[in-house]
Amino acid sequence: MDLLADVLRQAGLQTRILQQRVFATPAALAFPCEKSFGFHVVTQGQGFIHTPEHEVPLALGSGDVALMARGCSHIVSTQEKLPPTILRMADAALPAIPDGGKPLLTIVSGAYQVWNTPVHPFFNEMPRWYVLRAHDIERFDQVELAISMLAAETARHEIGSETVTQALLDILFTQIIRKIIAQRNATPQTWSHALHNAHIKSALELMHGDCGHDWTLDELARRVGLSRAGFAQKFKHALGTPPLQYLTTVRVQKAMELLSNTSDKMEAVSQAVGYKDAFSFSKAFKKVAGIPPREFRARDREDKALDWRFS
């Protein structure tokens, strides 16, 4: 199974294109993204990303991609020093380019919202910001091809352009995450590291594939072809947590998705994620998520009325 797709889906990932932005004159645009992944692709010119955690703005040139892997409000500007007036996305009307003129900056942006704080360890491994430079992308790499196609597509505005743009943004998003996971592979006791151990990856696929199954250490070890002791040791060395503790995290993440997207009763949710009764489920959920499942569902339903939550 596709483990990354399952992790992102259970976390409730929602996508939105933030349109192409063309800066004809010096300007700055604020992006309120506390609850989002997101990234900016510079297709023309030069820009700067101003964030609270960087003393010096991130400079981006044509072909560069900046991925924001954790929620962070930030500002995209044509200049290293911010101007007195900063436009908001909701009411930003950037000046049109005069005939024969050339933009200072053209960016295409995408947002991938994860509204409820995910509990899966993958999200803690992601850097707050990851910049992929054009000169570090190999020619004919899938990222380079997607950026080229994205620049061409957003410039044409043909029928079906939104569908194609979304598909290209999804490709870029996934390919960049792949690169981050590949780089994290060398770091022990991480989810990225565990993916490169065939036995442990098989165990992860079993747990993600059917988290409602009554998995035991003995059965997981047998299914992946290891002894009970050997499996437990290899799993904790690779991922940093014991197998059944990881299983609890997977179950709670799945439960968060069910609580958010269904009206199933608590007993049904409990059984769907491998608990025999609502009491034991509630206890495990609160330990991992920090609040009881009923409170989580109530908060989530209230939040769905907020304008800035993606649907």
C-alpha cells in the first residue's frame, strides 16, 4: 500500500490552489497559513519570503521551490526589505503589467491544509521550511519537468487549466516530500528511516492496512518473517517506538478522521480502529491526542463553520 498517501489522508489533508500571482511593481503579500502545508514556485523573477523564524528573508529565484511543511503565517515580497504596506490575500489587487513590461516576480502557490494537529510521527520529522533550488534539480528530474509545465500552463489560461495546475502542484508536493524522506533516511529512529527497512515497512503496511485488526506482537513478527524479540528490537531501533505503541498512534489518527468526517457513534468508531469498547478507546485517544474523542468531535464540528477552513 501507499503509506505516505494513507498518512496524509488520515490526517485530513485538503488542497487548494492559491492562484498565480504576478508582481508588476514592488509589493508584499501576506499568507495566513497557521494550519497549512504550502509551497511557492517561482516561475519568473526573484522574490523573498519573510517568516518569523528567519532573521534574513528566504531569497528565491526562477525555478526555486519553497515548501512550508508546518503552519506558519508569512509574507512574499519582491524586495528583501518589506514595504510599509502589506497586502492581504483576501483583498490583494496587484497592479497589471503594462504592455511590453516584464514582471518583477511571478509565483504559483498551493496550500495543503491539515486542520487538526496530526499525531503521526511523520509530521514532526518535516522541516518548517524546505527550499529546493533550481540548480540542485537534475535536468529531466520530475520536479524540473513539473515546474516547466506549471509555468507554461499558468501562462496560457486555457480551458481545463485549473485541473492541470492542481495535478502539477500535487506532483510537485509529493516529489518534494519524497526528497525530504530520502534525506531523512540516514537519521535513525524516524519514520523516514523505518521505510527503508523491508521488514519494518511490511509491518507498517499491515498496521496501516487494517488498524482495526487485533494485532499482537507475535502475529506481526510472524507475518514479516522475524522472531518476536528480533522484530520488537528492529522496530524500535528503526522507528524509536515499540510496535504496539505505533499501532495506537495509527489507530488514533484514523479515529480523528472518522470523528471528523462521519456521524458514527463512539462505539462504532472504537470498533473500527481496534478497540472493544468506547471506554478503552477514549482513554487511548486522550493519551495520544490530549483531549477526549467527544470533545475533539465537538470542536471539529464548530471549526467547520470557519471561512478559512478548506472543505
